[in-house]
Amino acid sequence: MSDAAIISDASIDAVGDHFLVGLRPTPVLHELDRALLRDLKPAGVILFKSNFCHDLPYAAWLESHRRLIGEVLEATGRSRMFIAVDHEGGRVCRTPPPITRFAYAADYASNAAEVGRAMGRELASLGFNLNFAPVLDIHTNKDNPVIGPRAYGGTAEAVIAAALPFMRALEAEKILACGKHFPGHGDTNVDSHFGLPSLGLDLEALRLREIRPFAAAIRAGARMLMTSHILFPGIDADAPVTLSRRFATDLLRDELGFDGVVVSDDIGMGAMTDFFGAADAAARFLSAGCDMLVVCAHFTLVDRARGFAEAILSAAADGRLDSDVLARSRRRIRALLDQMPMNEIHQLPESVFFEHREAGASYESPTAEVV
């Protein structure tokens, strides 16, 4: 089927490749999620803490998890898709024991490759094939409420020295890495989960510092990057990065040469409230040069994805969304999907977890996860 025929298809699954959705907070596939997966056929799903059974022994929760992933695949009808998780270390860890809970990236920066290998092996054993890590932000603002020790360090050099070995080691274990949060979230003083950060940096300042880890990751072969929900009024006063052609096309694709897949951070986050209130924002997102919208249930109704899909089809049909732009985006996603392993879920021996615990500092805190 030609790209033109796909774009003109009236059903929302015609644009399902452009979506990665979160499930409702239950380890059993909710019937409303099942219906959405069946209708939209998204290219990926992301799991959170609430999608695991934390009160069961390893073998039991692993079996529950196996059923969930199997039902997701059955509902979408896809044999290959992104099965994603946020797994950085520190507070950003969703999985129950005995999966290793490493410390923050800042604490294992000197041992990032070994930790990346350990994380990759454990995540692959859970059937994941995509991890939204490494953090490529630089921790330069002591008042930053959301990045802090999630970053590998306070300079571009420190971040590059740790993030690239982590990325390579993770991918060697058949887990795709996704660098985040382009072009850099480390200097903000607002948590984008709850509000829109605004930074007065100009493009030259970004090139000198924030962008350097992303440029290095691209040169090292990064295949997926995540946008940040930040407004840079001196560069694009009308749109945050997630909706900005100035950032996604002019800077990321044309200047930095990135030809991989660009995903959004969760568009239900507070930073996007004023921008994704109308479904047409989904078409703006693709027109900017991005590829996959992440729509999760924690901050918003995941069923909004239906309206976003319909808006994309409508914009393509009436010419507001260039059909060539949409087709190129679809080809990028499909090319990456074709490379994705579908990792078999299996139980790991205790000796593996013991070895992994020795690989890096552990995190022990009652603090709730960053979502």
C-alpha cells in the first residue's frame, strides 16, 4: 500500500505508528485500554510502577507481567512494537524486586557502561526493548526540581563521558536507548510535569553547552531522542520545543543531522496543558519534524489519543499536514521498528542480580518515583 493510500485511510489505525501510549494503572489490561490498542494499533506502549504486581514473589509477578505484554501484542495485532519503560536509576524505577534498583545516574557515572549492561540484561528479561534513558541533560541549576542527580554531571564533558558508554552497553543487551530531554532540561527551575519551564538562553548558548551531549550521542549512533517541554522565547516564542519546527527540524535534523525517531515527553504533563488542549496539536507536532506522541494515563486520559489520531488524518486530508512530512516520519518509525528485537520474558537466576548489585551503588529511599 502506498503512503498516500495509508494517509487517506479513514480509520485511526492508519496513523497508529505515531503513538506510544501508557496503560491505565493496573497490572491487568483494562478493557478500555484493550479497545484503544485494538483501534489505534500504536507502535508502542510504556509501562509504569502501577502496571506491575509489587506484592507478589518474582516468579508470580513475572507471570502476570508476561500475560500483560502478551495481551498488549494480541490487542494491537502487531508482531513487533516498542515495549518501553523509564528506567534510569534513583527514583525513576518502576519494577519490583529482585530487579536491581540502581542509584541515580550521577552516582554511577564512573561505572556507567557496567550499569548499562546490567540494566539492559534485566530489562530484556522483562520483554522490554526500549528504555527512555540516558538523561543527556547537564545539571547546572541547583534549584532544578526535576533533573538534579538524574543527570550524569554538571558539565557537557561529564555527561558525554558517562552517557555514551551507558547507551552503547544498554543497546548491546538489545534495549534501544532514547536520549532525553532535547535540547537540555538541566538549567530549568520549573518541573515540566506541573508547569512550563521557560529559559532565556539563545541558540549560541545552547550550542556551547546544552546541545553538546545530544550532538555527541547523534555522532555515536543514537536512533531515538525525546523532546523537552520547555519554552525558549528567544529562539521560538510561539511554541515549546515539542511543537517547534525551529528545534525539531532546523536544529535537530538539519543542523545536527539526526535522522532517527523523535518522541515527545508525555504530552499529558502540566507543561503541555495549554498546547495540547486541542487535538490539532498532534498535527503541529508532526509538522514540526517529530515522529511519535507519548500519551500516558498518569496525567491525562489516554483515550485522547483517538482524537489526536483523527486530527492527524484530518490535517493530512485537507493539506494542513504535508503528506510527504507524514510519510517520511512513518518511514523513520518503520525502519526503527524493523530493527527492534522482541525480547523473550524469562526469569533470571539470583546470581545475576547479585552480580548486578555489585556493579553500581544501590538506591534506597521511600521517596516516590518521578513519573
